[in-house]
Amino acid sequence: MIHVYRYEENPLITPADVTPHREDFEVIGAFNAGIAKYGDEIIMLLRVAERPISPKPGIVLAPVYDAANDRLDLIELREDDERYDFSDPRVIRNRSESATFQYLTSLSYLRIARSRDGRHFTVDDKPFIYPSQPLESFGIEDPRITQIGDTYYIYFSAVSPVGVGESLVSTTDFRTVTHHGMIFSPDNKDVLIFPEKIGGKYYALHRPTTKSVGNPEIWIAESDNLLQWGNHRHLLGLRPGMWDSGRIGGGAVPIRTERGWLELYHGATKEHRYCMGAVLLDLEDPSKVIARSNKPILEPEAPYEKEGFFGDVVFSCGALVEGDIVKMYYGVADTSMAAAELSLREILDSLEKV
Amino acid sequence: MIHVYRYEENPLITPADVTPHREDFEVIGAFNAGIAKYGDEIIMLLRVAERPISPKPGIVLAPVYDAANDRLDLIELREDDERYDFSDPRVIRNRSESATFQYLTSLSYLRIARSRDGRHFTVDDKPFIYPSQPLESFGIEDPRITQIGDTYYIYFSAVSPVGVGESLVSTTDFRTVTHHGMIFSPDNKDVLIFPEKIGGKYYALHRPTTKSVGNPEIWIAESDNLLQWGNHRHLLGLRPGMWDSGRIGGGAVPIRTERGWLELYHGATKEHRYCMGAVLLDLEDPSKVIARSNKPILEPEAPYEKEGFFGDVVFSCGALVEGDIVKMYYGVADTSMAAAELSLREILDSLEKV
């Protein structure tokens, strides 16, 4: 039995807490935040999603960042244009190629919220990492943060018309960043870089999405320098009939425990119900799976988890560990941020050997 | 005007020239070969595709390599099983998930053909590189060979139920190989590693296939050690209405010329007519595109190019250059190998600035 203590302050941050970065935009999401400790602050690196306010009924504006001219274009579409399918709130599809999307309905970027107690956060006035590269023209999403020494490696999905890949930046002060380019080519997301070398190599989990054959599952890769990755291997698959039968992906930065590397990962059914579970990887060789959650450790149950822009979603991109307490921060319903405390021992004891 | 001199000996190798690696198999393809010079030999590293001979009418056997037990399993399927779609000669689809394939109809592996004159080849008695890794259970396809010093780097599509990625091996003698694992995670193919460092870094072209958004187009990546790759950038896109409007991918190892790196690449229409064309990349910075073929340099015209297992395909994985002569070897109709000579100057002069 896993006890979940959801903070009374939940949701910790909602779109109403974030001022839009432009007057003609509205904030529709502040969610899926990467988490770090920086000095005496807890940093919540929010994915903020903003939508251009429609100038008149029947018109939808699709935001596209133009890197060549360093400006944001707003593509005007008519809702009654039969070439487009607006039924998914997240994307605009071209009916002639409905497998892929043509535009996103919102632009995501990264913005810092700061806290001393981990429960009350203040959102920075301005974006921290805004689209600035050609591969980011549809936005940047779902950051994770791995601290190695004094450097914080921040990586996120970079979305553009040529695909969804994972890009890396680094910072030492959460003020300025250095760009390191795309480290996992499309389609890929849900990258999690381990916080230390193992046997002389860095490791990362990643989640390719394949077209020809295969499912959205978790892979592992190796690196000497964090910038270039190789020796890609398939690590963890879907489980038909279970909570992680539709898609899975890494969540929080792997946590070193005596029993192994604990990865808190998300799993969804084909009906898009997103839960959090855990997998334990070998300490010396993280490509070996030791044990795994047969049931979720966290399911969408609270109202703010069940209802929102895209409901029935709990999706963690970061956690803090203090002794036996895992403070798991997580996006809810693709809308807001929440947090819950769980017992590390209870999570570990709940895992079933594989 | 580009002159194409097809060898009188074409096709140089056909399936009839290759003995199957097992008595219960038949060779259906010997094509898309990587090319290298080794001593005084020209090595043609064939992709050999073999199909298990059906034991009785109405039965199809799907070959699957089982790495854990190092054996080849033959999955028996009934042609009248309504769960499966056998209409594509290359793959067997599950009708309930028809976007992806469930099995391949043949197993591909790599086998050496040797020649002194580049026109008459003798096929080795045995496979050279046969599936041996978990990520190769559906076979290995379309090798390319980059020689750096005395080492030949051989890389190919590794196909398995978890996706199609690109794996690397190396050899110095075309007898034994060292495995380096998967260097580009799924879905990816048509990798071409440049034959020397440029500005202190190795470069490779690669071709992700994306599901969410984007097209099968050519990307470029960097490496310090050939094993780990990063700084992925989009390089070359499709051109609606032209010969390369449906999909493109690198072909031969990039050729250093005075005017830039010349890449012979394949392009296909959405109707799957595969041609060869060329693109010129900056000598100092191969992420810069200088010029490109508005018309193919080679189109399927000869009977052996138009008819076969999958017709209307010319697909080069390797070329040799001697002075002004480009000896382009190429797979035809997913069946056999052919070669043609073209003038390097004529190719370069034909390119249109972009």
C-alpha cells in the first residue's frame, strides 16, 4: 500500500498565476515542470503554454516562431476551413494528412517559478527559455533538469514542422543559458539524463516514437560528454491490459537508492489516462531492469487531475528526495502543477521483480 | 546534360548468383550494396534478402531472429488469416494496426561480393554480417561503408519489433567485425558518415522517419568518436512536384570535390518511384547546402531497373571515384545490383544553386 500525501496547496500553480508574455496572448497551461534545487530556492521550470487571443469569432491563430527573423508569426486560420481538423484541443491537423499535425494551437516555452518551502511559488515576470532555434518553431515542452556539479542541464522537447526531438541547454545561475543543440533526433521526447557517470559513462533514458514498427517505449543511451549519444538500446516496453499499455516515457531524473536507480515514469492507456509508476534499474548497469510497478504509484483522482485542458493526466518531470520522502512535482490535466509526497521505501517495496 | 554509361554486364549480381544460406530458404534479393576498395579488390557488401520456402500452399513463414537463443524462428501464418494483410510484398501487416508492420516477408543480412575489375563479381559462400543482436531480429539492411585510415566502418538499418535504427560495426579485414551498437535510434536509416573530420568533428547524414509531424528528410549530426552523435540539424527537405517529393535519404558516402562535398542521394515520389540525384554541401561546414539536382542524375529506365520485386527503383549505397569518373553502384528494383559511370564534372555542373 502506497500512501500519497497531496499538498493542501494543490494545485500549486495554475494558468491564472502566470501573466502572458504578450498582451494578445492568454495562458492556457503552466504544467510539466522540471525541478531543481538552486541555492536555498526550489526551482520549478514551468512549461507555459500560451494561445493567441482570437481577433474575431471563427478565426484561430496558430503561433509559429520564425528563427531566421527572430519573430513570432501568427497564422490565421478559419474554423470553417474544411482542410483543417480542429477537434484535438492541442493540435490543428490537415485532413489530407491526418496522421500528423500541421500547427499547434498554443506556443510552449519555459518559465521559472521559485519557492523556499516547496509549496508556495512565485512565477518570474518573464520567460526564461523561449524558442530561439529553427528546430523550436512550434515551441519547447516538458523540461527536465539534471544537476551535475554546479551545472544544471536543462533538456526539453523541441517541436517544429520537421519533427519533435530533444534539445539541451545548460546554466549555472538560472539567468543565462548555453545552447548545445538537439541531442536526440526526431521523433524523441521524455529524455532523462542520470545525475552521475556510471562505469565511466553518462546514461540517459529516451523515448523514440516510431512510425514503421514499434511503440512509444523507453530506451537507454550512453555518452562521454552529454552532448553526443550512442549505444541506443531498448529498455522497457508496454504491458497490454495494464496501466502502462498505451505509451510510456521517463518522468523524474533517476534517483540513486541502495537497491538501484529508481525511475519515476509515466504510463498511459490507449485511452490517454496518464499515471505515474516506477521502475528500478541496476546500479552498476542501468540497462538492466530489476523491478517495476504493477500498479501506478499515483493516478489522476483529484478534481484538478481529472479535469482541465486535457484531463485524466498526472505527469511528473521532476522530484526531490529528502531522506525517505519523495516530493514528486507533476503536471495535472495539461493545465497546472501539483505535488505529492510519497515514501521512498514504500515505492521500492511495491515494485515487482521482472 | 548528364551522360549515363550503364555497364553492359548489368545487372552485375542477381538473386540467382547467390546461394541461399539455408536449404529451406530462397534468395529473393541481392541489392543496395555498400561499396569499398580493399587491397586490390572492389568489395560489394550486398544486402541479401532471403525468404523461407513455404512448406505448403496457403502458408507463409515469417523469419524472426531470436538473439537470446541465437537461432532463427520461422513464424507460420495462414494466407487466409484475416488478421493479416499480405498485399505489400515486403511486409506483413496486422489489419488492426495497419500503419505499422508486424513481420517482414524476408530476412536481410550482409554478404560480400568481390571483384578486380568492378564489373565481374564473385559472391562469398557465406554471410558476412548476419543478425546477432536483439535490435536485429527482423534483419539488417542497406549497408554503407566509410573507410577512415585502415578501418572500414559499416553501418546499416537494424530492424526489429521495437523500430528501425542504424547500427555500426567496424572491420579492418572484411573477415571479423567489432560491434559498436546502435548509433541512431529509431526510426532512422540512410546514415552516411563523412570519410574525414571537418573542423575537428566527424559528420554524418541521417534520415529520421517521424510520426507526429515532419517528412522523411535528410538531417546532419556531429561526433567526436563515430560512436556517439549529437547536434542534430535538419539539412534537406522534400520538394513538392519534383522527383524528390515523397521521401529522400543519403546514398553514397559523401565525395570531397573542389566545389564542396558531393552527396549522391535518393529521392522518391509518393508513388514510390526512386531516382538518384545529388546535393553539394559546403566543404568547411557541411550543414550548409550549396546546390542541388533539379532533375535526377539517374532514373529507372532499363528493364532491370523498372521490373523486379519492387520496381521502378534505383538506389545507390556506394560509389567509387577515379578522376572525373563516378562509378555508381546501385540496387535495382529491390532485386539486383547494377552500376553506371557518370562524369563528376557533369554532375557538379548540373546542380542548381539553392
